[in-house]
Amino acid sequence: MSTVQQEHMGMNRTGIQMSPLDSRAMQEVEPAIVSSDGVDERALAELRSDYIANADALGSVPLPGTLTGAVTVGVSMLKGDSPQILLDKLGERLAFERTGTRLYDALITKCDIMLTEDMSMTIDDLEQIRADEARHFLMVADAIESLGGDPTSQTPSADLVGVESMGLVQVLNDPRTTIAQSLHAIVTAELSDKAGWETLVALADEHGLAEMVDSFTQALNEEREHLALTQTWYEEAIGLTYGDVEIDDAASLLQAPE
């Protein structure tokens, strides 16, 4: 069985063309039937606006739980910095790297069953990327602690990416999705991951945290490699190949020197 995605034509009845008579009748419906009874778009927008204006924030960055942490954050604020923004984004990256590790766990499980030799991607490749994601998670946890924060707390941005990534987790854990469809979700995750690390590098640099800049830049470079690889594998999985040279070049990124 080939791993390359080959969609089949089936009894998909979701389109309007499946029932021309009914679709025509729906389009010719009497205006009175679809009357809004005074509840129009403007009224709905006003209702939503009221909820938005009176809603609480998504969350807050927790206060340091230790004296050392309080001093560290306090000194940073006295300097005119905004450590709460950096801590929030570190919390975001921590949550996403944890999810990324689980995404690769799910993909490895699926590939154990479905992967064939017609793809350049291997289980070893996926396990190495999975190890990178887990290592990034630990790196961010250490960075949060070094700033006096608590890596077990959920910041607003961590909450946000948790909701954002729910769909990706569902795709990877759905037994019906193919390797190609799973890789599509993985590429989406890697695009977001790359952007997140770029933000962290910029914030760490803004706060003069040279060691974090170095370690975060290394993580960013690794995420760029992950993105290049997964994009290549996805294109390969849907049959969009550009020849063995480009595939080999992408695969060689895993062995590239630091």
C-alpha cells in the first residue's frame, strides 16, 4: 500500500448540486419565511459588542511565588522593562512545545501503522524532531524559573494557544486521517512554532538576556529545519515531488552541523 494520499470518489452528498430541485426551491423561498423578526445583523453586532465591552480578560500573568522571583521581576520593572510580557510569551511557548511533543507522539503512532517505503520520512526522523520539541519545552521551563516565574502556571497566551491547537490535536488523533492530512496539521503547527520563537528571540534581546537569545536562536534554527522537512514530507505525501535531489537536501537538514 502506498503512503501517498490518493483520494477516492464516493457518495459525498454535501454539495448543493446533489439535489437541483431542492436547491432551486431553497433559493426561491418566500421572503416572509426567512424574516428576521427584527433581529438583524446590526442587533446581533450590538449584542456581541456588549459582551466584548464587559468581558473579563482571558487571564493574567501570575505574581512570582518566591521572594527571589519577586525581586527579579521588581528590579526588571524598575528598569522600565515589561517582564510580564516576556513571561506571558514564555508561557505560550511552553504550552505549545508540550502540545508539539504530543503531536509528534500521535504522528509516530500513526506512521508505525501506515508509513511505507515510498516516502523519505522515517520514524527515526520523527523521533528526533519529537526529542527536539521536548527539549525546547524543558528549555523554556528553565527560562521561566530563571526569571522568577512558575512554569506550572497558565498565562493568558498559554491559554490562547491551548485553544488554538485543539484542532491540530484532533486531526492527529483521528484514526481516519491519512499521513498526508496529519502532515498538513504538523506543517501548520511548525509555521506557528517558528513565528513564536522569532518573537521570543526578539523579546529576550529587548530585555538584554544574552544567554536566552543564544538558546532561543538555536531553538528557532531547529524549528526552521523542522518546517522545511515537514513541508517536503507533506508535498511528497500528496504526490507533489520535485525530484530526489530536493527531498534529499531537506532530509539532510537533520544531520546539518550546528
